[in-house]
Amino acid sequence: MILLDMASLLERYVASMVLSGSGDALGYYNGQWEFCHSGPMIHKELEELGGLDNIVVQGMSPTTNEKINKMLKFCSKVCFI
């Protein structure tokens, strides 16, 4: 039973990292939004790109260096358990 709980916890943790990386990549938008603190400006530009349902992510930088560092720390802790 404990192993099933751990597997579930690990799966949830991995899923949260994937979702976090996806959100980070979208929020980063090739560095254009990384330091933009204006939510309305980001929302306006996102609508100009077709909105969240129609945005094309092909060609976008995958993520920031901060997210890569977090993922490396995650792997160093979890992948070698």
C-alpha cells in the first residue's frame, strides 16, 4: 500500500513539474514576457496571438534557465531514489 501511495505521489510530482514547465514556457514567450509585470499587456498580446486556445508554441523557446535548474534539482533528488 505504501508503494502505491509513493508511486501516486511521484506521478503527481512529475505531472506538476511538466505543467509548471509548460506554464513557464508560455509565460516566458521567448523572453518577451519574462520581466513584463503588466498582466493586461500580456493578456492583450496573448489575444493578438490568437488567444490561449489558438496560440502556436512551435518555435518558442522551451523554458527559462530558472525552470531548467529546478528540473535538474528535481531529477537529482527523485531520479536516484
